[in-house]
Amino acid sequence: MSKPRSIFEDVNGETTKPIAQTGGIERGGAGGGNRTLVRVWLMMLFGLVAAMVIVGGLTRLTDSGLSITEWAPFTGAMPPLNDADWVLEFEKYQQIPEFQLQNKGMDLAAFKGIYWWEWGHRQLGRFIGLVWAVGFLLLLATKSIPTGWVPRLVGLGALGGLQGAIGWWMVSSGLTGEMTDVASYRLATHLGLAFIILGLITWYMLTLGRDAAGLMAARRAREGKLFGMGTGLLHLAFLQILLGALVAGIDAGRSFVDWPWMADQFFPPEAFELTPIWRNFFENAGLVQFMHRMLGYTVVVFALVVWRVSRRSPNATTRMGFSLAVVMILAQAVLGITTVLQASPLHVAITHQVGAILAFVLILNARFLAGYPTEQSVRG
């Protein structure tokens, strides 16, 4: 049995004090991997998905979305290669309501024009899927994915696959019956999912732009009220984007071309002429555009309120983030009014859609900065 030591006895020289190890967060847990490499890959995906949204908008504005009447994920990658193939594709198109009720006088040359838009749209979707798959497998093989990020990145791929299926679900709505366009609510679903994917990619890029230890420290300085208001603004903007898809789906932007009135009055005439009444909220051009306008005003007002609150933030980067977001929202409102007054010409309408992407991303960035404020000096 060992003899008890006196409290005044010197510690044996053989006893050594363990050396503190730093950087544990980065070596394991939420760290590890190559955050920069994953972020670069996500930037590529972001650019491609944003381009997909723009090409999709042009496909809708040029009435090209129904030119390919079949869904062939693999064999459909090859366009018609000879005159016989073109005639066959045109004959398929001639069987659907859009041709029979709207484009009866279309010739083969005009058909090729709209066919290439839709083919390019689908081909870009296939390319995005390829970039995701090859990039993910390479990152996985080289152990470049940070710990805990595999499910999130797999989720992006799954959402991309779901988007392709929803795209066909949307197109199929215009191939039968008496519709000359796709169902507007399916178009809104398709566009909404595209923005969800864009939003997730944006958030992941912002998150990976900081090291794990820095994020944990920044979260302790979160500005809860401003973060919550940023979340509310993001939801309002997303709902406005969905209403914009409804407007585009039924060409409502070309139905009432005066502002601030609609047919010289505040509330559009015959806003509830369709039966059952719920159809008006999706298919009545006047009511759909009215809802889009009213929510647009709401987004602008709330954005200004959020911006005013953000001026009290002690962080200069956070204040700048919200300032950029509100400037883009105001610019988007002006673009929307211009689109209405000019009856949605192609170049103005697609600029308005690009503006929606920029506003959405800048709101996300401002929200992230409120949730994870950047470091600054005491003077800052």
C-alpha cells in the first residue's frame, strides 16, 4: 500500500503535464475535408442551376415547352438527325392541343425554332445532373467532403432528380385536353423547387466559406430578431416568386398593362368569373396579377422595415448585406412595373426573372450574416 503524500511534497519530476491540442474542431466533427474544393463545385452547380432557371423562363416566354411531347431521359439526349426524324417529331407535336388550337399554321421551320429551345432546356438539365454526379463521386473518392456533409450533398442530387420528374409532370399537363399551355400551378411547383435548390446551394456555399470553429463562434453572436425578420422576408420573397410563376403560366402579365390601376380601377374586373371559385386564384389573369402586385408591395414595405431594423446592427457587414438586399428588391419592383407597362416583352420579362434570382440570393446572404456575423475590430 502506497504511503500518503504530504500536501507540501514536491511533485515527482517524472509527472508531465499534457500538451494542449488546438484545432480539434477542424480535425474532426464538423471540420475535415476540403471546404474550398466543395465550395467551388457548389459554385459551378449554382451557376448552372441559375442558367437553367433563365433558360426555362425563355422556354416559357417563347411557348417552346410543349414542342417535345415525350420524356426520354437518356435517348432524348439525341436531337433529330435527318429530315425524317424532324418530320416525325413535328407530327407528334401536331397531335397536341397547342398546335391544333393555337399554332395551326406553323410550318416545320418554325417548329424547329421552338424545338431547339426545349431540347436545350432538357439538355442543360442532363448536364447539371452529370456535373453533380461526377463532382460528388470525385469529392467522395478523395475524401474532400467535410464530416457530416454527405447527406446534404446527396440531398441536392435527389432534389435535382425530383426536379426532372416534376418538369415532365408539368409538360404532360399541356399534352391533352384543351390546354394550350402547361398548368400554371405545376409551373409554379417546378420553379419553386428550382429556387429551393438554388437557396440550398447558396446557404451551403456561405456556410463552407467559413471554417467550422469560426461558424460556432459567430453563432454565439447571432442577432436573433434580425435573423428572424430575414427569414420572414425570405418566405415572402419565395411566395412572390411562386405567384410570378402563376402570372407567367397564364400570360397574366400581358392582360392588364396599366399601373397602378388595372383596367382603370384598383381591383380587376371579372376577378371571380371562373367556377369553381378556387380556379380564379390560379387561372384568372386579373386576380393572379392582382395578387402578384399586392404581395410585391408587401415585400417592398417589409423589406424597408427589416432594413431599418438592420441599421441598428453593430456589425457593418450585416448592415451592408441588408442594404444590398433591399436595393435589389426595390430594383425588382421597378422591373416588375416596367414588365407590366410594356406587356412583358421577352428581354424585360427575362430581366425580371434574373432580378428574382439576385434578390433571393441577396436576402439569403443578409439572413446568413445576421445568423453568423463576421468578425470585426472593436472600432468596426
